[in-house]
Amino acid sequence: VPISSAVAGVAVGLVTKNNSEKSEIEDYRLLTDILGIEDYNGDMDFKIAGTNKGITALQADIKLPGIPIKIVMEAIQQASVAKKEILQIMNKTIAKPRASRKENGPVVETVQVPLSKRSKFVGPGGYNLKKLQAETGVTISQMDEETFSVFAPTPSAMHEARDFITEICKDDQEQQLEFGAVYTATITEIRDTGVMVKLYPNMTAVLLHNTQLDQRK
């Protein structure tokens, strides 16, 4: 993923010894990258994330009524040192995004669909989009009126989706139909007056009236 800079996170815990008479912290220890037991029994769970340049996020769960600013500053300092160390380990493994994606990595593309072809692309009740997503495994989301984003888990799935979209959106070509011949039709919509049918994929659906349908179930 072409990110600008690596981000690492670290947790810092706090265990305190309180002076019951003065109601103040008598002694304390800051723990880096705490485990569940210290988190449960300790007084603070402080998480910090960021790049080498600075902090991108932080969050704290504190069980004490308050913590001196001195301890907060120490926690940030300790977390920053640990964060830097984690980033060094990460950068040894991979310091920058790879120039090319893995062969079977996910792919994202944008597809331009003219308004004149959008109804054909989407299909009645979103039929074409649902079929495309079910058959190829891609996910399609609309970005604006003429732009769709296609996310494919693999390049081969994107290739299938591209072929499917091209086939759906290509200009209608009239096919020569023989009078009196028997054809298998696809029902695209059921209406009160009849059914909308197609005799071939790119055909604009036409109404087959109830009076033309067989009365048998």
C-alpha cells in the first residue's frame, strides 16, 4: 500500500503506590507494552501511535482520580522511544511500498459509464450489478453519476469484471431473429400487464403481454 510513512503503536501501563494519608502517589512504575494482567491490575492503559515524525493517535484508560503531568510526560517519552524501536524493526522488513503489486493482490479500478448506458449497466432492480458481483467476486460502489469504483480480490477477477462490463455496455447489435422459431427468453421483470423479456443479452427488454402468455401454470 503506497503510504507516505509507516505507523507503529505501543501501550504504556502504570502501577502506583499511594500514600493513603496524603492521598497522593508515593511511588510508581511505567511499563512499556503491557500485558493483560498489568492492564487489569494496573492504574493506567495509555496507548500511543505515530510515525517517526510525531504522534498520529493516542488514547488512555485511567483508574486514578488524576495523574501528575510529570508522569504523563514520562509515559509519552517512554512510548516514543518504544515506538521508534518498533518502526526500526518494521523498516528492516520493508522500508517503502513495493514498486509492483503481488500477482494475486487485490486491485481497484474506476469505470466510466455514460448516463445513457447507466440503466443498462445497473440493470432492472440492480440485477446486472448483483450478477456481476456474485459471478466475479468484485465489489462495486458508485462514486458519482458516471463513475463507479471496482474492487477485485485478484487481477483475474478484475479481468472477468472488465469483460462483463464491456459486454453489458457495448452498443446494441440487432440480431436476426427467424419468424416462427422457438427461442429461450430471459424474464427481467414481472408486471401486472405481462413480463419484460430478452431474447439475447444486449437486447432492450420488451413487454410480452398477458394475452400472449399460456394460461397454464
